Amino acid sequence: MAAPLEVTGSDTEAQPEAVLAGVDGKAIQGRSLGQIAWMRLKRDKVALAGGVIVILLILLAIFGPLLVQSPLAYHQNLIDPTYNRPKTGIWHTGISADHLLGVEPGTGRDLLARIVHGARISLLVSFLATLLSVVIGTVLGITAGYFGGWVDMLISRAMDAFLAFPLLLFAIALVAVIADGSFGLSGNGLRIWVLIFVIGFFNWPYIGRIIRGQTLSLREREFVDAARSMGARNSYILFKEILPNLVAPILVYSTLLIPTNILFEAALSFLGVGVIPPTPSWGGMLTLAVPIYSSDPMYMIVPGVAIFITVLAFNLLGDGLRDALDPRAK
Amino acid sequence: MNGVRLHMNKMRPIAALAAGALAAAGLAACGGGDSGGSGSGPGYNAAVNKVVNASDKKGGTLRLAMSDDFDSPDPGNQYYAWDQNFSRFYGRGLMTFKPAAGDDSKTIIPDLATAPGQSSDGAKTWTYKLRTGVKFSDGTPVTSKDVKYAVERSNFTDEMQLGPKYFKTYLVDNKPSYKGPYKDKSDEGLKSIETPDDNTIVFHLSKPFSEFDDLVAMSQTIPVPKAKDTGLKYESSIVSSGPYKVDNYTRGKSMTLSRNPYWDPSTDPIRKALPDKIELQLKQNADDIDNRLLAGSLDMDVAGVGVQAGTQPKVLTPQQKPYTDNPIQGYLRFMSLNQHVKPLDNIHCRNAVQYATDKVAAQTAYGGPLAGGDVATTILPPTVDGYRKFDLFPQKQAAGGNGLDDATLAKAKQELAACGKPTGFSTKISARSDRPKEVAMAQAIQQSLKKVGINVSIVQWPAGDYFNKYVGVPNYVHQHGVGMMLMAWAADWPTGYGFLSQIVDGRAIKPSGGNNLAEEDNPKVNAALDQAIASTDKATRTKLYGDIDQMVMQDAVEVPLIYAKALLYRPKRVTNVGITAGYGGMYDYLNMGVEK
Amino acid sequence: MTDTTPAAGPATGAGEAPAAFLEVRDLKIHFPTDDGLVKSVDGLSFQLEKGRTLGIVGESGSGKSVTSLGILGLHNRGNARVSGEIWLDGQELVGASPGEVRRLRGRKMAMIFQDPLSSMHPFYTVGAQIIEAYRVHNSVSKQVARKHAIDMLGRVGIPKPDKRVDDYPHQFSGGMRQRAMIAMALSCDPELLIADEPTTALDVTVQAQILDLIRDLQQEFNSAVIMITHDLGVVAELSDDILVMYAGRCAEYASVEDAFHKPLHPYTWGLLGSMPRLDRERTERLMPIKGTPPSLINVPQGCAFNPRCAYKDLNGDKSTTVRPDLVEAVPGHKVACHLPLEKKQEIWESEIRPKL
Amino acid sequence: MLLLISLVTFGIFFWLPKLAGQTTDQLAASYVGKAPTAEAIQATKERLGLDKPVVVQYGHYLKGIVAGEDFKAGPVTDHCPAPCLGYSFRTSQPVLPTLMDRAPATLGLAIGAAIVWLIVGVSTGVVSALKRGSIWDRAAMVVALSGVSLPIYFTGLVSLALFSYKLGIFPGGGSYVGFSQNPLTWFESLVLPWITLAFLYAAMYARLTRAGMLETMNEDYIRTARAKGLPEKTVITKHALRASLTPILTIFGLDFGLLIGGAVLTENTFSIPGLGQLAISSIGTGDLPMVLGVTTLAATFIVVINLIVDLLYAIIDPRVRLG
């Protein structure tokens, strides 16, 4: 392989200290981006911790409901009727061996069970919403970045407009406007899809912008020129040449979008337009906590901390992935 | 014609907003408190049966607050109990509730009229004489024409939608149909209201109606001068006929009242008009209202639906408890079982639901005995004329207090077997999505019915659309199989007729917006209602109301859940505080004053 | 350019102030990273007198830029480990406080960077940036500094300097921008000027102008100049001496004459071979060095160049085991290679030179 | 842009329900009051214009904005001058004055919070970037990451429980009064909301600023500035900060614009009677003109703020000005 001295402007010049060359030049050549990323990620203990929590959360969401008691069963014998709050447990939380996180005021429903079931909803909605955002964002981002011209103009304008929308208001309004029974669906069967759609649909420009930017720079790269000069069709270039190179940013920003969506879902539930009770949701639990937080603070802490840990774990993992896959994008 | 929209105070997010739709036209009654202060001086429940802190001391500013707003302060366009109570500061209807506490407060006394209505023609014609010398806040004298105009605009125009339409229902209509004073500019207006002179007004009804005095006690007879009527904008330029005039009303913010110089105490024997000024802050945070009440920087929460859940422990301390009252509010929270939704068309299936619905669980879900209310077994609440205590479907709690006992559940299962559904059935239960406590109650019922195999799924709609688009539309209910519907009801006046006529009369079933959700259409019930309202003898009426209650319960179409109660707080500084049954168990605002 | 007196080797012992204007002794700049210790500069020594120009040549990542930044104290202080000595006009810089070094920067020593567009602040006018540089070291009024800036712009050949002084960098062409950069560097009459690839980012036609300018200005100011480049042509044009760097070390040090006509290090031969020459047949024009530059974390054992060297086998296993010292093979001509001098001269004459 | 947003908003509220299968009768039934007879529904439909096709309704809405609108209040007719955003379906109040009445609360909240978060967030980010890897940096970034991971209403509730109920330092939720009413109470009532809101954004901005600073500190022109012998302080404040703050300005414009269109969650948690609360309550009661008004106003704010940001950008970055 030739090593012309004129290597100006290429990546190695920008990284003079040869960090990119890795521990030893030979071994690194055989490594894929994924392996390099994994190697870096392994060293990032904090991100790993985030990753472990994320995996645990996913397992919890999938299998947890099988292990805990019913989130709907009432235990009103635990409730003090005068104050309408749990009789027992420290600070009237109802914490006991049967109810590790205490029980809900008024109903005596088990909080652990509600948290675990809430995780399922929260993760389901945020994952699918993220998937939707990623699909829309990637398709439109690539299209805009690759074809440029008026297509780019149009899509970019649309992205700007979306970013200028008061999203939360729109989301609430949309959920509220779609009456139960619309589209032949009702109850949570409708609501969950509406939530996924609303959250996913409004967040695509975040992915779209990044993908567009990446595509713009990829489009100018040699291998694309090479493919184009060999007469490859656009679809081939898009899917075989450009898309694989976008996997890293897509992965990173999906991971970072998930916690945003978890917060979004929780906010909607908090405002009363999330999943429909009695199905438990974290945001919905906080709503119920609002009027009684001064007399029963624990009831506010439990779902709040659940949201916090989940979002934090995803953020840690996302940050770690970004650092690992794209060290310069700090 | 109405739809009692209950108070939904204790909620926030999306709900609180929707508070728009509430309230209680409850002219229900009678302070049914527990202990009641038999001694003098305040104490827990002291104001339930007695006006405490009685005083004639004038002066000062009465500082009021409210977590919501008026539906409208316009007396012709309002329905909530609290604003009917409140609007008497600046308006005088023909009759009103006696400013008192306990049973006495259900008494209807003349206000603008000199005496109760004179009925003739078998209670189909009602004549009132007006007091002389009553003036509007602009100095013009009040005449019977102003009362007639007020009734016309409130009941017959498209613009005024928020109040009840009883007058339109009972008054004889013109031919062709009267379109209201905004469209029909004729001098004559509605022919069935006659004003032979400025001090006489005569109402002609299409059928006998013995409780017409209760009807004219509503704010809709508060006179409105035609020349000053600005329709929907009148709410911000109300012309007062009471002791106070409205200086300023800003929607969502505040209303301030000061003395009406044209109010003549000699024409008004019932009002003390103590404070010099009345300030009402609107759309205040509910928790903050409580805190200010406790701190003494606020005199009254005019919503009258009790303190917030978070405040409850604070006012139940030994120091504060003597300043609280826990009256029955005249509402019944209940569940209607629709007779056309299978398998609830079978009375045994309905009976099974009656037994298996854990009312204690529902009570706890709604806030417990203090903030929720007492477990109910009848349709009429104890504060309404005609109430008779009985329980056709007695139930017992299991030892340990978590659900019904086996005997009760066994009875439910027996009824299920009789219904041909020994293993249970499935249906839907509806609740108002913006009323978290109602939703919580639906969940509690869902849980208790599950124990006998009745699986219900919860459906929710916003309160604003509940009756107009969903449960009040029989077609919708049948098509979607909504067998059980949660609602709450208070009488528009505290008698059996005021309570029952909209919810159990077969003729009250409407294509939409109805309140007879069970579609109860029992000929005997219908006949008894007609007989009662035509009877001029109060005792006869009262007995009939109790009979009707029992008949409907035998049909098992309504599951009474709780007689609503509220934990109210009365600050020390406020004088003349008593619970009025006339406005659904809240404090009577008419003669409130403040100690300096 | 015919003065071949080499300024090689420390004339005085360690720790003592040298006679030379600039003397670098056994300079080491290492960066610990997650992947290992990066030895960017690993034992570099050289001298430079005022009025003379030293060309430092090497591939990307050979440590030449780090050397220059190290002299100015601009290396990443947070994580760099620096040892050795740098003497500038009798003052030692490695051990000096950052403040002291800062005061020397811009005044006594200045630097011209490779890419004038990214090296000038996009938000400030060219004039403002020159004025700023001048006023840091000279307590003069803004007006005076501005006059000086205009004057400097004029001297580096920017037409209508009184107007252009208020323009922003992006309004300049590439060549003009580099002139402005030079004006900024020279605004305080620095005695040492380091030019890091000053012409790489420029059009070929402009390159020559800039080089002429640097040369003229050097004569005018009598500065010492270090010219860092990978372009041997630039070095040939401008330098008195040449230092060839490889893997953070000096591979060969010689006068321009010797370096071009009698180079002794196989790496230097490779560099010469990679220079395109129009006077050759197309196929012979380039003789690139095979392989890639070594990782600075794992520098090959023995001679760092051995994996790419065609002649390493001539030394038995010495090239792969023992690191060659930099020795003065010929007076004024140092080289770090195990090959015997005669062998090197022979190979150069017989194998390399004919192909160039 | 505004037209697009108003079109989309209008579509969502007036067209989507129809798409979802609601008839105009059903729509009108929401606003008919307590006596939904067929004739009352018909009258309501006509009064609110719901009987007309959505396009016509939209045209009417635009006409109101451009030329004003008349409103029949019964015996009198009210005129709402341009720009008229219509009348509430629920309270019959003109929309724009209601919005203007609510805007100061939101504005006060947003501006105060923005000041706090810019100062705290940016300075934290700068110090973190300069002391990269230090204990301070790590601690700050842990706090910042926590900040962006906490739901704002939860932070709000915790701070209320702690500082208001437990410690009694600040007034509780719902104590908001207008600035003109009592500046001191106004200030006190907003301290917690400011801190809560600023905590989230300060965390975001600390992360952004740090990243921006780190990137800028690697720029060639920073090296140049140092090579000139500038003191480090000058290098940071004059050269690095200014450059790294410009992209943050763009984001700030967007965030601030969104916020003054209604800090929904914060206003709700602290019961501040701002636009966000109005929007939520209007959505709950199906008061479409009011919802439409808030979103239109919010979008207008965003567009205006972004315009200002673009102008500022041109002032800060000469490349934009001339290119």
C-alpha cells in the first residue's frame, strides 16, 4: 500500500497523535467498527452500567409482570378510611413484606406491581415510537441529503417547521381530539397506538436532521462517487453504500431518543392523556400523587425514581455509545 | 333537561380544567351531619344544623376564593349550586332559600315576591306579587316585566345554554314556538307569562306543578332589564338588584362587589348585607386555597366541596377539627344498569350486580367516609324530602376488611345462576375520564365484580361529552354494550321530584343528553311521579317519593353507591356560617360577614 | 543557500545556557492515552541561529508539528509529559512557568499555521486580530496598534491595507489570508518564526509568493525560522538545514546541499523518491515508501524505520533490535542508521540516485 | 411558516375528528349545553360554524385574523378587531385578549428561568470543559445528566414538598400573582418554578456548552490566539466562548420560543396561570378556538424568536451576515 506524504485533510491528519491507529497497527486493521466500538464501550464503565440497567429493565418489562402480584387488586384493608392513605409502614407508605414499595393510597394496590407493569407500557411505547421516528427520520433524512435540491429544501423546511411546533401541546391535543372508538379501535388498544404515533411522529426531525447531515457528507465521499461512476442506481447507492454507513449514528441517536420518548410518554400520562387506567403508567401514578404529595410523599417518590433511573440508564448508554462509535462527536 | 354535573374538585392536570362542567344544581337539603353541635359555640359539625358565629356586625371585606370559575355569573346562564348561592349577593329572584342551617334551610321564602306563589287551576297557574320600591343598581325600578324578560332570555334563546330549562319545559309555549327575545322582537314575548301590572307576574303551566315555588327560587327569576341586556356579554355588565353591585368581573381572575346604593333594606327582610366589600378570586390553586384558609388570609372557599386530600390530615388535628363540618351534600353517586344491554336486561343479572358491587371499596376509592360519603342503599339521599331508609340488597364486608363476605357473594352467584349466567358475564363500565375519583371508583367496582365472574372493562369519556355524546345517547349505549354507567346526581331543588324526575321517569329518556341512563320506564313509576307533582299536599308528595324510590330499587336498575359528603372548613373570622341544604350542603353565603 | 555550516549537536552541557539562539536538547513529548503512551517526540535535539532557516521534514504523525507546538508551549498541557530542554535566547522554556512562556509567545517567537481560514477567528476582523496580538505585548493605544496593523498588512503585500484591515478572514482569498496570518505572526518582530506547513492549503501559484514573502521578511527581520513541511520542494527553496523526522526522532540532519545530494538515511531516500519529477518517465516518477508510518504508541523495536526499510537485512538483526543513535557520520551531517557509511554512500550513488 | 402551522393545527382540531368518524352533529353536541335537542344542536352548529366544510371554516379563521370578526352575543353584536383569533366555544370570550391576559405569567416564568439557566448552565459547562476530567467536571456532568433525566414535574413536586411544605422557604403551588399586583409576591412565587425549570435546562446547556467548548478549544484559531501570547482568560472569554455560544444561541432560540408558547408541565405543577395551563384546560374542555389560539400564538412566538436569533446570529457571526 502506498503511503504518499500528501495525506492532508484526511482523518489521520486531524488526529495526529495516532490514537486512531489503536494499540497496535496490525490488529486494528482487521476490526470492524462494531468491534472497535465494543472495545471502547467495554472500557466505559459508566456506560456499561447504564447498559446493564437497560437490559435489566427490558427483562423486567418482559418477565416482571409474571413475577409480581396483580397491579389491579385492591387491598383496602390496608387503607385508613379517614385519611384515605395506607395505615401501616413508615410515613404511611404501606411498605411491608407483601408490598415492598408500599401500596397506593385509596386503593391499596401494590406499587411494585404497578411500577413493573408501568415499565412495560413505558418501554413499549417509547421503543415503538423511537422505531417510528427512526424509520421516518432515516428515510426522509437520506432522501433529503442524497437528492438535495428542492427535495432537500422541502424536507428541511418540514423539519424546521416540526421543530418549531409546540410539541407537547400538539400531542395532548391530538390524543384528546381522537375520540375513543375512532379508527375502529377503543380503549388502550387505540390509546397506545395513538401515543406511539404521536410521540414517534413528532420526534422524527431530530433523527432526520442528523441523518441528512451525515448523508450529505457521505454523498461526497469517494466510494459513493466510485459507485456512481460505475453506473450504480440511486437505490443501490442509498441502500448498499450509504445506509450501512449510517448504522452507527442511527444506533446512537435511537438510544438517545428512547429516554426522551420515555419522558414524553410520562409527561402525557401525567397530563392525563396517556394510557387509560386501570392500566398502570408511571406518569399517571405521578398525577395521582400531585394532590397528596404533602401527606404521602412516598407515593410520588416511587414512580418518579422509576422514571429517573430508566431515563438515566438510557442516557448513560447512549452517551457511551456515542463516544464509542463517534469519538469526535463529543 | 339538565344533567347534574358534579363537582370535581380534587384533581389536577387535564381534569382541573374541565372543571367547567360541574355542578350541582343541588337545591338539596337538610344538614345531615353526625354529631352536630348541640352546645353553643363552634365545634366539629357545629354549623351543620345551626348558624354559628351569628352576628350583625357590618363592615370589612369578605375574601372568597374558588379553584374554578363561574359557569357564568349571569343569573340567566348559570347552573352550579355555588353560583346560584353566590349570585344572590347581586340579584333577587322571586323566592329563595331561607338563610339558615339544617332542615330549616330547605324552607322557601319570598325574596322579590311578597309571598309564596298563589296557585289556581289545579297548580297550573301561579301568581306572584312583587315588592315595591326595589331598584336596580342603575336606579331604575324593578318591575314584573324584568322578571318575565329574565325567564324568557334564560330559557328560550340559543345563546343562554348553561342553565336548566325547566321553565321552557313547563310553561305553555306560543304557537308557533317561541324563539326567545333575541329573535322574537314582539312586545308580547312569551304569552304564558303575564304581567298585568308592574308588581304582578302570572305563569301559566302546561301541566300541574306543585313545586313551582322551588323553581322560581332558581337564579333565572333574578330580573334583567331588557335595555341593559347584552346577551353573552351581560356577564361582565350585570345590573344588580341585590345589596351589592358587581364592580368588576374578569373571567378566570376575580370578581369584586361593593354596596349597591339603590338597595333599600326595608324592601329586603332576609339579607343582612354585612361586609362593605366582597372579593372573589377565581381559578386559584386548590391546595393554596386550603393553605390560605388555614392561615386565615382567606375567608371561604366558595366551591363548597371540601378541602383537598392533602389538607385533610391537617384539618383533622384536635386544634382544627372544631372548625370543620362534614355535611351530606345531597348528591348520590350511583351506577346505572342499562336495561337494554344484555345480559342486564335480566333482572337477576342486575340483582347479582347489586350484591356483588362492593360499596365500601367504591367509597374508599372516592375518598373514604369523610371526603367521599356514606354508603348508599337508596336513590334519594337523606337530605331530600321523601327519603326513607331501606336496603333491598344488604351486603356485608368480610372479616379483615378487604372485600365482601362469602354470604354476600353467594347471593350474587345465586342471582347469576338464576339469570342463566352461573359463571358470570362481561360488560363495560363507564366513567368520566377527567374525574379521577370516579375512574378510581370504576376500578374498585371492576375489582369487586370480578370475584363473581363479572368481567367489566372500563370506558372513559370527558365530562363535557359524557351525557351529550355517550352515556346519554341510548343508541350509543346499546350499540357499544355499555351496561354500567357511573354518574352522580343532585336535586335541582331538595324534593323527591326535583331529584327523581330526570333520572327515573320514562319520559325523560332522550335521544341524547338524557340522564335516565338505565332507561327506566316503569309505568307505575311514571304515574306516581305525575300524581305527586299534581298533588298540592306536601305529605302525600313526600310519601309518593319514598314509594317511587322503592319501586325503582325493586327494578334493580340503579346501584346507589354513596351519599356524597364533604369536609368543609370555616375560618374563625367568618360570621353567620351555616350549612344550607338548599344549595347542596355548602355554607350559605347570603348573610356571611367578617369579624374585624 | 550555499552556506553548509551545520549547527549540529549541543555545544554545551545539559542545563547550561547554550550559545545558540535556539537549542533543543533531548526533547520528549509524550501523551498518555487510553490506548497507551504516545511518544510524539522522543529525544529530539537541534540548534538554530538567528537569520537561519531549519526545515523539519517528515510524514504526518512523525512528530514535527508537536515539536513546534512544544517549543511554543502550545501542546496540550493537561496531559502531555514533556522532558528535555528548550533554550531560546538563553532562557529555558520547558521548566519555565506557563505565564513566562506566554509572554514570549507572539513577541519573541511566533507561528504561522497551515490553514489560515481555520486559524483565524471567524468572528473578528483581520485587523482586530493583528491589533490584539500587538497590544498584548506592547502597551499602545488602539489607534497606534491599528496603524501598525495596517502597516504590517502593507508589508506582507496586501493591497489597500487600510481598507482590508476591517475585513473578516472569510472575505480574504486563501493567499491573502495567509499573508494576513504572517502579518499577525510578525507584528511583534519575533526573533523565532515557526511556519507549520504554511503553503499546504494554498494554490500552487500562491505558494511561491508566500515562500518568497517569508524569505524576504526573514532577511528583513533577521529571524530564525523553522519551516515544517512534508514538501521537500519547500525545504529546498527556503532552508539552510534540514531535519528529517521519523517516529518522533531525528533520522537525519544535514545542510540542504547534503540532504538533497548526499542523503544518508534510507528514509530520506524514500522521501526524495516520492517527490514527483516532471523530468522523468511517467512510470518512474514516484517511488513511494512502502508500508505505513508507525504507530507512535508501539514504535517498532530497533530502528523505527525497519519494517519499511529495504536494507535492514544488511545489518544482521541489528536494525530490528538496537535503536540507532544519531551520529555525525560526516562533519555537519548526522544520521541515525546502522548501515556503515560507505554502504550508505554506495547504495545512494548506485541504486537510488539514478532513479531519482 | 406560520400559515403552515396554523393550517396543520386547524387540520388537527377541525378535520381530524371528522376523519376519525365524528359527524358534525356529534361535534356540535359537545358545545350545545344542557339541552341537546336536535334544534339546539342545529343552532349550535350554525352559531359555531361547524356545519360548514373545514376549508370554509379555515378561510373564516384566516379572515378573522386579517380583517376581524363580528360575534353575535344575543341582542348585541361584538366586534373583534383584526387580528381576531375568534371566540371561545365554551365561554364566548374573545380568544386574543384571553391569551394576552395569560401571556405575562408564562413570559415571566420563561424569562426568569432562562436567565438562571443560561448563567448556571453556561458557566458550569465552561468550567467543566476547561477542567475536563477533574472532580468538578465529573460531578457537574453527573448532576447535569441527572438533570436531563428527571421529569420536570417530578423535580417540581419534590422541590415543592421540600422547600415549600417541609422547610417553608418558598410559597407553595398556586401562589402566583401578577407582577403589577405585587412584585415581591410575584418574585417569591416564581422562585421555585424558575429553579425547577432552570435545573432541567441548565443541565442541558451545561452539557451543550461543555461539548461546544471542548470542540472550540480544539479549533485552530484558539491555538492561534494562544500563539499570539494572549492570556488564557482572554483566549477563553474572547475567543472560545463567543464561538462556542453561537450554536447554543440557535438551540436557545428554539427552547425559549417553545417555552413562552406555554411551559405546560411547569405551569401545571406550580399552578401558574399561563398559556400552557390555558392550553391544557382548553384541550380538556374541547375549546377548539382557544387551543388553536394558544398553538398559533406559541408558533408565532417561536417564529419571531427564531427570527431574532437569526438576526443576532448575523451580528455575532460575520460569515452569516455577508454570506
